[in-house]
Amino acid sequence: MVQFPDLYEAGIAWIGLTDLEDMFENTMPHFKTELMQKNLGTPEENPDLYTERSAVTHVENVDAPLFLIHGVNDRRVPVSQARIFRDALEDAGYEEGEEFEYEELGEEGHASSDQAQKLRTFKLLADFLDRRVGTEPKPIVADD
């Protein structure tokens, strides 16, 4: 949604990575070394890459309703990721409830195995999509 905003009618950042430098500093040690450092290097080694690939850097490009949803007990992708993007949206003049919606799930971690929690999450996602996305699919026009 921040790189190609014209492609989206609405979006969901469910356990979304929004600020890679914050992620590097606050995620679980094995996630930091086995995924981030191995694939991106460190923020000190590649600061431009971390900035370029962080959604928060491009927050002003959001051009469709966005739902941020995140569990507060997530140790792999900390809830700070959602809070950083929410705050950046507000700082950029987006209004919660209008251009974006925000929900913290009080008990969930990275992905809940509890069926009641999953059902609650999926109901929130479905409600957002029902309200924010039209029911008629957009026609696909072939380029001639």
C-alpha cells in the first residue's frame, strides 16, 4: 500500500512490519540474526536499505482505508511496529476511524492457537473488509 497505492481499495496490516530498524532492535534474538541480519545486514551496515524498505518511511503514500491489527504479546513482531505506524499516520494528518482503523489484541502473541481468539480476529478482519471494500469486483481491462 505504500509502494503502489493505486493498486489497493483497502489494506490490512496484521502483524505488520513497519519500521525495520525498530524491528531489529526489539525482535527475538534468533529472528534478528537468522532472518534480518542474514538477509538485510544490520541497520548500521545498511541504513539506507532499512529506511527504504520500512513502510513507515512512505506513510504519506497510503491512499486507501487501512486496518492495523496486532497482538500486544507478540515477541517476534513487537506491537511497537503497529504503534509506530499508527503514530506516523496521525503525524501525517490521517484520522483514525476515517482513513485508518487500529486494534490491539490484548491476549494474542504472534499467531494465536486459541480458537476463540482466532475467531475474534477473523471477525474483526471480515467486518473491516465488509465496510471498506466494495462488493463489486473492479473490471480487469486488458492493455491493447
